[in-house]
Amino acid sequence: PGSPTFTVLHLSDIHVDFDYTPGSQSDCSQPLCCRGGQPAPGHAGAGFW
């Protein structure tokens, strides 16, 4: 009681990729994945976030 408090918001790795496609192939050998294509059989696609 009586001690000062403060609120901290820490954000990291913030970027926007307008070519990101949920449900697309997320495991690839390219530097940027999740931009299209179907996931391999038995693999989940890229999530919404």
C-alpha cells in the first residue's frame, strides 16, 4: 500500500505481412512461409495469428 505502480506493455517482433494466408503451407524452406500453397498431407496449415 502506498507504493507507486506502473503498467508496462511489451511488444516484440511486430510486423505486417499482407501476403500472409491463414491455412496455407507453414513448413517450407523459404525465408517467408505461410504465403500460399496447401499444407502437406498430415500437416496443419498456418494459423490465423
